[in-house]
Amino acid sequence: MVRRRPRSAGGASSGPAGARGLSRARAALDFSYPPPPTHGPPRRGRVDDRDRRRRARRRALPRSLSPRPLPPDDRGSDSGTTPLPPPAPPPRPLLVPQPTVNLNRDQLFAALGKTYTEAEFDELCFEFGIELDEVTSEKQMNSKFLGAGAGDEAPSDGAAMDVGGPEEDEVIYKIDIPANRYDLLCLEGIAKALNVFRGVCPAPTFRLVEPPCGAPRQRMIQKPETLLIRPFVVCAVLRGVKFDKAKYDSFIDLQDKLHQNICRRRTLVAIGTHDLGKIRGPFTYEAKPPEDIEFVPLKQTESFRADHLMEHYKSDQKLKHFLHILEGSAVFPVIYDADRTVLSLPPIINGAKSAISLDTTDVFIECTATDLNKAKIVLNTVVTMFSQHCASPFCVEPVDVVDAMDEEKAYPDFMTRFVEVDPEYVNKRIGVDIAPRDMAALLCRMQLPTKLAEGSSPLLRVEVPPTRSDVLHPCDVAEDVAIAHGYNNIQRTVPPLTTVGAQQPLNHFSDLVRNEMAYLGFSEVLTWILCSHDDNFANVNRVDNGVDSAAIVANPSGIDVQVARSSLLQGVLKAMGANKDAPVPVKLFEVGDVVLIDPDADVGAKNARRLLALFCGKTSGFEVVHGVLDRVMVVVGAASKGTTGGQGGGAGFDDAGYEVRPCAEATFFPGRQAKIVRGGREIGTLGVVHPDVLARFDVVNPCSVLELDLEPLMDVGGEM
């Protein structure tokens, strides 16, 4: 039987395929491509059945954004100009791997309570929905990163902890996990999940407990000035933790994995862990000028001022990547204890005094963040994974946090919630027929305690624990049922419906418009849908009324991705400005989506497909874009051949199907602009771009543009 690898619960990381880290939008005529990704030498070793399955069934990753090839310039020999040079070839897709966890095989098997062969463990991972990617050893890993023979050398001074003795050649399992399963980023999480899946132990129940001996809770007091830099902080305490080297290393490695994953390299969340026996509460979270902060940082012996520390770490191979988060800020976040000892300078470094060690038993955990929800998820992940090592397993001591608005709340907030799911929905999504009671048992194997809700139509009442922040929708529950049931146990069937694939009508119509524009001698550009606030408004002489002007990105990664564009104009003008040395006349067009505020839409906004044509030459070329309008309206059937849009009911208006009316937009030159109206509805504008707008985009020659909504023209029919 052909084996089918279960689909992963999460996509590629935020990395970032995801994400929001868009670079500056570049013109399609002047792209600067990143170099093709370099790949290391192929992994040596036998090519077994697992390798073939992996290559055959690895999920396809999203393609990197690449420009649409420009159509040939067919302006003809009478134009007297040299055709625009073609763009560079598109880059190769960049592969974004899923998180990989390196686990010591012997320690993992000890936690599982059973010894497996490599093939047996690979099969267990397959059934659970994760993947054993590679089997290696400490020496092989050191040889790979440090060079041949490095595995035989003594550990460097930068090692996390020197325990002495020769290095052992321990077997390491590299396991690929879904990007949104933060509970599987460490040995403790994977071992617990596999044990529950195998039925060896029940899913743990996490509890909040008060401090021992009637002591008051620890408190974290946040100052209002922290709203300027990192506005959120959450905390918790783990009591009676018993560390050894393996647990200590796993504890540190989990923080690193979270920092690289959900924390987005500490920009969203930064984790600090401290030895509670060396410090004293209450703690304060403040923001101060860097010259007013001085402390001894971790792994240092001398005291540094915060601004001097930033300079010192510019040569540090690890910490230099996080300095940009605070650079240029007037204040730096800092956490003090009751004795004004600096615990942390988030998100850069902790203080030396509160450093944890193998002798630490009580751990104080603080997470500062720009995103409160992600901070709570990160805190929940850390405490749930390592509370099993506490004196009272799975018990966490809460901390009272007084926020900048003087409101008090206890953390961690385990955010336990319930999701009601229809068993019929799950069966239809998977293509099986599982009884509701059996479905509840399968979900319990995936650490989702489930009961049948009372009623005539039984529903699954699924309890989502703090470890499963990836469960957001009933389809996530259906996926876990499929994994626990076994993808190989799902029978292959012929779909009951027969369909014929075809383009969406709007996309097909857009492609026909693109072809027509290419026939007219225009070259296509593709620009980013996200742009800066100034480009969308001030730079094109438009006013943001703050209500319904544009969709704003809540937490932009840079100034160039602040809003979703409400017009195609600014992107094409940037393309023209980047190619101002091209021989004139230049004729560019773009067919793409803009985002408009729509209170009636379920998400408050909608996409609208538009065409923008730009002519740039020694003269404005207003008549050229007007001719483009007439031609497009003829070929889509909105106007009869040989007619043009009338103005105020002039000659030919009765047959045109649209009209051109004067308007007064600040984007265009006064008296050289018009709006296009069809059926009493404004569907576009055309005009000569105002010189002030051209100057802001570094365009040296006069330009005329046409921007037209395409969706109102789809239903009229025509030559297309």
C-alpha cells in the first residue's frame, strides 16, 4: 500500500512566508534580486525508503514573489525610440524549512520509557504527524559546523556549560515539527505528546498554585513609560525545579527556539529567566534613557552603561542581530528587583546576578512584548513544558502584574477554552465514518480532552489546553482526528462529483485586459500591495480622513508596509521613478488589486481589481491615455466601435455607454483631469499627474494616467 504522509498542522514559519517582513517595493523594470540560495553538500548516508518518501511527499512551499514577465514592446518603428530592456529572470523560489529539534536519542527513549529501532521510531513519528529528518551524532554535527576533526577537540569557551571529560559520540535525532506546534520545540514536549498518543499516560492537567507557607504572590509593576517601547509584560514562577545538565540545556534551547519562531527574533516577545533565590520582589518594569541604566550583563564581569553595552555587542556574533530593536530609541526597557538590581535589558541580555544554574530551584520567568497574545502563548509554553520538573508536577505559581494603566491581572493566563465541533463536519472533512464517542477518544490521544455535549444532536465539546495554541478552528480539530485515526486508514474513494477546472472569471477577464494593453504597446509592471502611509496619501496629494481611507497594518515591520494600497498610482509612479533614464516615451500598465474599506464585508474591507495605464514622455500624452480608455471600453463592450465617451451629453454619448465628467482631484493638474462614469457610478479617473506628485517620486517627465475599475465592466460583454 502506498503510504501517505499526514499533512502538517502549520505552515512555514514566520518567516516567514508569512510574512510581514516585506522589503521595499521595487519597479518591475528595475528589480534587484537576492542571490540564489546556497545549499550545503548533500547529506551522506544510505538512501532508504524514508528518504524517498520524504522527497516524494514533502509539502510544496509557497513560491517567492516574482515579477510578471514584461510583454514585448510593439510600439513599432515609427515611435523613434529604443524598446525598454527586458527584466532580469525571476529568482529561484526560496525554501523556508520547518523548525527542527535536535534530541539526544538515549534521553528521548528514557523519557518515552521504551527503546526503538530507527525504523520503529520513524514509523511512530509518521503516525503522529512529525518527521524524523536525520540521524546524526555530536561529532558529525561539530565536524559539519567547525570543520573536520573538530569533534575530537575540547569544547570552546563559549559552550553553554562545561562539565569536563571527553566528548561522547551521542546519537542525535533531528525531528521536523509543524511551525505552529510550539509545545513540540523541546524534548519534554515531544516525549509527553508521544506518550499521550501511545496511551502510556493521560494528558496533563495544569494548575495554578499559591506560594508556599502562605507567602504573598510575587508582583511586577509596570511603569507608563514602557508603552513607548515594549508595552506588555507577563510573568510566572516555577518552584522546586530539579535541573541537571540535560534539563538545563533543554530549558535554554526551548527559549532559543521560541525566540526564532513565534517571537520573531525577539521583536515580538523576549524571554528572561532568573534565579528567584538571588533576587527579591516586588519587581518593576521601567523605561529609562540608556545612559541612566548600568549593570553587569550575563557572562561579563564588569559593569556597562546601556548605551556602551550596545556598542560592545556590535561585535558579538549572536546578540548583534537583536540590537536594531532598540537602536534609535530614546528609552530602553529595563526590569529591576526590590533592591534596584537590573534583572534584564530586554530584548538584549539578562543581568549576571540573577543568572540561573544547575543549582537553581525557583525560576522567575518574565516575557516583555509588543504583542500581548503572543507573550501569553510564549509564557504558557515555557511553564507548561518545564512544570513537570517542579516539586509539584504541572503546578505553576502565578505572578500579579500591575500594568501601565494601573490594572492588576495574574499570569500565566492558561487561556483554557472549549470548542464545540459537529462530528458530521469532521467526518465530511476527513472522508470517514467515525462514531462521536470514538472521535472523542481519538482527540484525547492528541492532548485534547473531549466530551460529548448533551442534546439531540451530539456535539464534541473539545477542551483546548494551554499547550495547544494552534487549535483555532473546527478544521484544526478535524486534522487531529485524522492524525489519531491514521491517514493510512482512510480509504481512497472516487469523488462523487465531476468538475472541470477553469480560471476564476475575474482572473480570466484580467488576463484579456493585459493582452489588450500589450497590443497597445504598454509594458506591464507588478508592484507590492503594501506601501507606506505617505505614498498612499501625502505623496499623491490625497488626505487620510482616518475612517474609510485605507486598511492600516496594525504592527508593520517597516515604513514601506504600513497600509494596503487604495490605488495603483503610487506603485507605478515608483516604477517610473526607478526607470527615469529609460528612453521616452514610456508606456506602463498594471492590473492588480487595491483594498477598499467596506463596512458590509465580513472583514471590514474588500479587494477591487483595477487597471492603471501610464504614459510618460516629452509631452503629457493625455490624448494617449484617453485613447486607451476608448479602446478598453470598446473591446469590453461598454461602447460601440467608433464612439467615445461624451461630456455632458455631447455627440456620441447615446451610444458610448459611459461619459467623462470634469473633476478636481489634487493628484492631477487642474483642468486636465476627468472622472469616468457608467450607469451613474464612477468607475475611474484619468488626467495629467500634478508636477508636485511627480517630483516626490523622482519622475522628471510629464505623465498622464488612467485608473479604471474592471469589475463593473465584466458583465457587459464584447470582443473579449
